Amino acid sequence: MSSNKIGFSHKTIGFSGTVVSGRKIGKTLGFPTANILTDQKVSLLNGVYGVRIHVKGQIHYGVMNIGRRPSFQLDNHEVSCEVHIFHFSQSIYKEDVEVTVCFFVREEKTFPSIEDLILQIKNDIKDVKEQFVQSGYSKNRLLKIGS
């Protein structure tokens, strides 16, 4: 696990929103995401976070990216919020969700290739699961094989 993690925050940061259709970039890369549209001000640095997400009456865990997705050169100034939910394959478009930010992983950065980005996403998922387990979350729910 990398040493730049700040650990669990004592101040809970959360927001709610609705899952909307995105560009399907995460799914194309092998990491489908719930793109969340919120009208709340989310005061977070652009980057990657370990999160809990409440959807359809259940709590799940995942890794969230909030930012401008600079690796895709979308010429987009819009900040997006997307969560890859671990071991989850349901369609949740138009569902309301609540996200609780548990810890910061790393700042957003640009990757020189899609392959480098995919490798970093895999490492982020591994790191987030390990940090949840070290903090007392269920190992069985978090560390299944796969993402």
C-alpha cells in the first residue's frame, strides 16, 4: 500500500445524488462505474477515495474518482463523480444513492497510456480494499477475487 494515504477521516464527508448514464469509459476499461449527479457542493480535492455507497437499501463499498478525467483529454471543465462498486453488477441508472467518503487515496493525475491507467485502477482497488480491511470492515465482502 502506498504511503500517501491520509487514513480515515474523523469528519464524515458525504453527499447524495442520482446515478446517471455516462460515457461508459469505466465499463470499457473493465471497471464499470456509477456516475453520480449531485446538486450538493462536494468539497473534496480531485482524486481517488475509498467510499461507502448506499443504494437500493443496501450498503456497498467502492473506490470513487472525483475530477476532470485528464487522461481522456475531453477538454472538459466539468467535475465528474464516479464510483466503482465492489462486486456489484446491477443496473442502477436513475437510482438515488448516498455516498460516504471514508478516506483519501491519491490525487488525480494524467496517465501516459490507457494501460498505465488500468494498472493504477487495479492498484487503487487493491489498496482501498486493504485499507477497509485494516480498519475493521468485513474482509469477506471486500476481498473477493476480482474487482
